[in-house]
Amino acid sequence: MAPNHSKEESLHNKTSGFPYPILCLEDYEINPETGFLPSTPPLTRLTDPYYSPWEQIIDIYHDLILAGRLRESINKLPILETDNLKSIPEYRRAFLVLSILAHGYVWGKYEAVEDLLPTCIAKPWVKVSEVLEIAPVCNHAAVVLWNWRLIFPDAPLDLNNLATLITFTNTEDEAWFYLVTTAIESIGGRALIAIISALEAVRDRDNFKLISALTAICSAMKDINQTLQRMFSKCDPYIFYWKVRPYLAGWENEDRLPKGLIYEGVDQPDENGNPVYRQYVGGSAGQSALIQAIDIALNIEHYPTGVKTGITNKVSSFEVKEHLREEPNGYCYAARSIHSLSSTNSQCYHLRSQNQQLEFEKTYSNAPNNKKSQQPQQPYLHKIRQNIPGPHRRFLEDLAKVANIRQYILTRTKLPLDDEIRGLDADKDDSLVKAYNDCLNEMKNFRNKHLQIVSAYIVIQSHRGGGQFHAAGTTESSLHKDPYFTRQSVTTMTHKTNTTTNTNDNSTNNTLTPLNHQTIESKITSKTTNGSLKGTGGTNLMPFLKQMRDETIAKEI
């Protein structure tokens, strides 16, 4: 079970001297067992007949797409109010439905891109988004967190028991792409519990408990990496890149919608009478609050792409002394204040209410580094937090204020030890460093696997063109032509359209393995620098991901 700390827990624990409360997961709509996923499966339908016009289009969505009549059907929809939505699960279902309808309308199929979203979708979508504190654009939360069901309700929540609720293409490949990520999020509950336990251990200066917590984080990351590797088994790179990925794009930094998208009936015209265009980044894996939380907990810092600040494997004595400054007992408290960046179109999706913010800031006002704290340095990671549900975003912001695991380890291993600290001796210091570095190693492995997936599913596809693969699947001969990777075990993937079945496939041998690290780096660089290949979130993909990996490695002690 997760630690259960009430909000009334003392802010000044007399035994430990720790001046901040330990975060309670439930305060942020996080479930100790399912993590950022809902504790119960999302609704499969809005049962109120008032919303049947939305659901009826979803029922025949793929038929309408194929017939080229989706826009025609959406244009006939009535403008529905959101007052009949009575619970957060209903708002989440509405957000998913409206996201699928909106992106299908904008991007179409065999049609010109549409830069105006009609009032019947735009107005309720924005209202629903405001309640969920999330930007009105299809994102990770919509297609991963709120888009799944259990095949067998009494069986565990894992990849072999999951099915999607809605997809754009009705393909197994798209469903598998979402479900692998959903399964990863379900593993995250363990990591989040361990993060809270690690914070408790730092508060109590209990190295035995901290090592145990770090080991649990590492174990969760290993399972996440094994699950991520299964992406290749049922998601064909051709189908993903050419059929699925176009629907996931947003309308910021997007060549097909250079101005953005007009949300009809939502925004008043500007002073010149011109329509207002909104810009939001599309869905991306970077919008997973889970991975961001682990980064924050381990004090992994990311910087603007191309800025190499802090990328070094050496821990300086200055770094240790800086953590200890103004701490007479030699024990450091790390406190960072994270304030998300707001744009003119999305302020309400970033910040908690003023009263909530003031209350939390008052609680943390005594943090020794609070006045000197800095915002996270990577602008994209700020931006995509508008696509993370409000309670989860606040968890990341508040976690960053108290995450001090790395700083604590530095003080315990680089300076004379205090006899009062439990569980400390030379061997235990080594074990503590090893436990932390093991977590970093698994995060590095995660980012390497992510690089492999992006290379296979986006970089290679973008340079081969639509005619290089047969739509039925990826063949062994086509993979062997690729100079970047060699397949250990190749299974030809038969393309299916049934998104509700999920065979029990635990194989992890169907993987892509790097031939040579330096060769991959040089090939990827040459293929991406002459065109700045962008992700659905708008980033220059490979430089961004490679730097995040390098920044992870740099935190090794």
C-alpha cells in the first residue's frame, strides 16, 4: 500500500527536522496501484441520451472516414452544452470523444486540411478542457490514460488484458501503440510509491530505506523498458508513420497549419476583425507525467536543445558544498519552484487557482533554495505540461520543490558522516550510490529504446517514402536492408483491423538491436540535420531525444 499522509501532517517533524510535508499521491488524483491511470477503467460511453449525437458518430467513425463523410456528419451536429456531464470520468470520456472527432475533422483522409473547427465541436471541447485543466488538443491523456478497457474485468491490468476504446484508423497497430504506453503507465504506480518512500527516507535520514526505495524505482523502470520493447511486435512502422501519426499532430509549429486552428464560436475576432488562431502541440510520449516524475525525483535536469550545460560525469566538490550552504547540520533540503510557462491561448491550462498556489507557496516559503530556485531549463517540457491533466501537472510542480534524493546522496558520500544518521557506513555509502546510479542506468536504457523506436518508426520511414513497405506489414527483407539495426528475431506482422483482441504475447526477442552506437549516432545525425524532422509535439526529434539521454547519463555519481 502507498504511504497515506494527511494534509494535517506536521510541517516541522521534530524528530527529523524536515520542514515540508511528504506529498500524498491521492491529493493529485494519482492511484497508488495504477499511477496516473484512473483507478477504474474509463467509461466506454456517455450514457446520457443528450450526448448520443457525439457517440453515434463515434459508432460509425471509421465508416465515415472511409466514405469521406466525417466532416459532413460533424457539421450537422447540434451545439451541446457540458452541464449534463456530472463526474470527472464523464468529462474524460467527453474529452476523448471530442478529441477523436476534432482531429478527424481537421486532418481528414484524402482531403485538404481544415483550419477551422466548427462550433459544435470547438465550444464543448474547450469547456471540457477547462474542467480537466488541459489544453483542447488530442494528447497523451486522451489516447493513453483515458482510452482503455480490460478484456477480462477480473484479470490484472497488464498488456495482455487491455483493449482500446477508440482509434482513428481501426488498426491493430494503432491500438497496440496506445496500449503499450497504457501498460507502461500502469507499472508507474510502483515507481510513484517508491518515490514517496524515497522522500520519506531522506526526511528520516534512513539510508536502508532509501536504498530499498531506489531499488524499487529501478525495478519498475526495468519492467517499463521490457514493456516498451514489445512495441515492435504488433505495431508496424509503416502503418504507424503513414496512417496513424498524421492524426496525432497538433497545430503549433505545424507546416500544414502554419497559423494554427480557429476554434469557431470560442474566441472573439481580434481588433481588426480577423479570426483568432490557437496553437497547441500534438500528442507525444513526452507528455507522460510518469517519466517526468522519475526525472524530477532523480534530479535529472534537461536544457534547451543544443545547450550542453551540465553534461559531465564528474561531481565537483563545489556542487556538494552548494547543496549544503546555510545548512548548519550538514543536511541539505533541495527546493525548486516550478511555474509552468503560459501562452496567451492556454493560461488556464497551466496554473492552479491563485488561492491554491498561495497556500502551497506559503508551505514551502522556508525552503533554503526557494528564493534562488529556477524554472526547468527545457522549454518544450514546460510547453507540453499544458497537455498534462491539471492535478498531475501540479504533482510534478510540487515534487520538484522537494525532490532532493541526489543532493542527499552527495552530502552523505562526499562529506564526514553524522553518527546520528541511521544505516550509514562506508559499505552502505557505496550501496546508496550504486542504487541511485542503477536508476539512472535504467532511465538511460529507456531513452535508448525510445531513440530506437523513433528511428525505426519515424526517421527511417520519413526517408523511405510511402512505397517502400507493403501495407500488410514489415517484412524481414526490408528490415535487413536497414543499415542502423539488425533484427535478432524477425516475425512478419500480419496487418489486422480488430482492435479489441489481444493475444498473449510475452516475447521480448522480437527487438531491434543497435549494430554500432557510433554508427547509429552518425547516421541519425546526417538524416535529421538537413530537414529538422519534427515529432507530433513539434520538437526537432533526434537532437532533442539524444540530448535528454546524455543529460540522464551526466547525473551519474
